Amino acid sequence: MENLLATINKQESPQPITLPTSLLDLLYSGFREEQSCILFSDSVYFGPGDLITDFEKSSYEAFLNETNINMLSGESYKDLEDLRIGIEFGKRLYYKLKSTYNNQFRVIIRYNLEIDLALWHSDNGECIVRFHIIRPDNDEVFRKEEIDLEPEEAIMILE
């Protein structure tokens, strides 16, 4: 991620980041609580049954709270613009969660450099932002699983 951020910073006079309406709508729609999980209010319930362990709760949150920047915005991005938007969205999401709840949250911004470009609206990669509550009972195991990277991936974590 550090190399990608350096590339972004080297670009000539990058424009201020304006989030697409679809991402702003997601942020402004707020959150809901379900089985001690914090979810985007508009996320679709998949009926996971009872979530007993903290690991199950964190996994469920991360799954339902995953936002694909490229697909949700429906835009075609160049020059790592989707990563810049993903980082801005992740920061705003983190601060909104922190100002709304007393929990500790982890916002993960993952950027995949090598994707099948025919499937996505981007010519340079794919940016995914997700979040979950940090639950001390399972955090070491969940964090290791969450940040296990493929060679073509970069990750940024906000806590």
C-alpha cells in the first residue's frame, strides 16, 4: 500500500476527492444493530442463524459490510482514482462509526492490482472497503485471517 500511496502523492496536483453519490448515500443511510453486530442500514439480511462466537459476529459484519468501490459507483477509474476514493470513503466511514458507537472498529481498505479487467469497471485494479467491530476474544485470529494478503494485494487498516 505504501508504494501505491507514493504513486498517488506523485501525481500532478491531484484533485480534491469527491465521493460518488452512491457512496455518500451509503454513509448517510446509517447503521443498524443485529445480533450484536453493526451493519449498514441498507445491507441485506442473509439469515445466518444465531451468531454465537465473536469470530462468527466479526465474519458476518465483514461480509455484509463489504463495499466494492468500483462496482457500487459504476464508474470507470484511472490512475488509482478508485483507491483514492476508497481511502476517503474508509476514513469517513471510520469517523462516522466512532462518532455513533462506543465500540472499537476496524476499517479495511484492500486494493487488488491484478483482476480480470473484463469483469470490472476499472482499468487498474479493484478497491474493497469493509468494517467490523474489534472483539478482543477473537481479534488475533480474525485479524490474521482478514489481512492475509495475496502478492498482488495491498491493504490499509484504520483502527
